Amino acid sequence: QVQLVESGGGLVQAGGSLRLSCAASGGTISTYAMAWFRQAPGKERESVARSAGTTRYADAVKGRFTISRDNAKNMMYLQMNSLKPEDTGVYYCAAAPSWATMRYDYWGQGTQVTVSS
């Protein structure tokens, strides 16, 4: 059973940067597909970035966000630059044991990101 814990959220002005971290325990993430999701107030949760051999990004964050992982440390990161108020939300890391199904069975508790204008 993999446990995920996010950190690094906070309040930042528009144009600023934050780096989110996701620490995994109870299993190794090297064979997992990993992803970042976010949920803004009143909106559904959406995928932000995915790392599963290759990386994919939501159109809204392309060129501004970078997903990375350190399998040796069992960590995943999300570098967020040029932040915009619409990036505000709770950010979750997630792990999918199967690259075939890409079903995210494991989730962290989330970390709040607030971007002020």
C-alpha cells in the first residue's frame, strides 16, 4: 500500500514560482505512473501533469510547469513557474500501479496553492 504526502504549497503572487513535492512510502514508485492533479474551488479535479515513461501536460500549464521524479528517493516534484491566479487550487499527487490501465489507486491528501493577482 503506497502512501503519498504532498508538500510545498502556499501563497504566491502571480508570476511567481512554487515547487511541490510528493513523498512516497510503502512501495517504490519506479514502476508506477505518477501524476499531479488539481481541484479549484467549485470545479472538478483535473489532470495537470503525468509521468509514465514520457511526460504529458495539460494545455493550461504547458511551458510553465515541469513534472519530475527521483525514483531513488521515491519522490516526485512539480515545478510551477509563471503562476497565474487560475492555477489556484488543491494539488494532489497520485500513483497508478498499472501503466496499462492508468488507474490512479493512490492519492495524497493535497496541498493548497493560492496565487494572488
